[in-house]
Amino acid sequence: MTEATTRVSNWNLPNVITVVRILLAPLFFWMLLADGGADTPLRYAAAALFIVAIATDGIDGHIARSRNQVTDLGKLLDPIADKVLTGAALVGLSILMELPPWVTAVILVREVGITVFRFAVLSDRVIPASRGGKLKTLAQSIAISLALVPFPALLGDWFDWVNIVTMSIAFVLTVVTGIDYLVQAWRLGRAAKPAA
């Protein structure tokens, strides 16, 4: 069997799902801000859209692996889709004054910086995602989802503390895994030099 017959098309179902996730980000961002973040049906719809969209991250990955449809394009787009969606949510929450802007800034600097660094060294070496990185993504998804749904209005002001705790966990994991990522990259770089 030749390479041409075994090559996986870039336009397979997992990649289409990933592209749709990227395209949904601007719509979600508009829905979140349209009513000034007020407790309206549009706010609930924005939260639901985010939750469904971020859940597709696991779905497209499962489909790609189970159907042997993992592609370089998918590896490139998947983390970008996650960061565009979570970034839109964090920026939106900060605009609505529901999340301190410095928290959003630190998380975005980490996410964008690590992504740029990963692609910068891609030609030399691949730095695999760690378990901590996957846990960070899960923590961010949960914290942002809880922050988007106006639970304090539904359940009482005590739920603000739930949001503070979950977002703090996500923030700490984001910073710690970012540092760990750079340390691992430095170690791999040192190990590669003697081999060269």
C-alpha cells in the first residue's frame, strides 16, 4: 500500500469539529457581551454554547484516535481552538468585571507564549503535552463554565466562593504547568545538544 493511499485527509470529521469550535468562538463572545452580561436567556445560551463547544475537544480527539484520523493539521488546530474559545471567555468575563483582568492576562500570556514556543521548536523536537497540562485544560474548562452560568443569581451569593476556588485552582495549574513546560523543554534541549 502506497503512502498516497494511506494518507489521511485533512478534511475529516475530527478536523471539521475543531474548525467549527474556532468559528463558534466569536458568536459565543458576542452572546456573552450582548446584554452586558445580565442574567438573561442570552447569557444562559452563551454559557451553554461554551460548554458544548469545549466538550467537543474530547470528542474530536476520541474520533481521530479511534478512526486513525490524526493529522498534522489537527495537531495544529486543536490547541488553537481551545485557546481561542477559553481566551474569548476569559476576556469576556474580564470586560464584564466578573474576573480580574490580571488573571486573564497571566493565563493568556502563558497560553499564547507556550503555544508560540511549541511551534518555534517544532522543527527540532516535539515537546509532548503532560498530564498536568491536560489537568490544567480540564480545570480551566470547569472554572470558566461555572463562571459563565449565573449560579449566584440562581443559588445565592455563596456560589461566588465556588467560582473563586475553581478559578484559583485553574490559575495555579496554568502557571505551574507553564513553568514545568519550559523546564522540560530546556532539559530536552540540553539532551539534544550532546546527541548532535
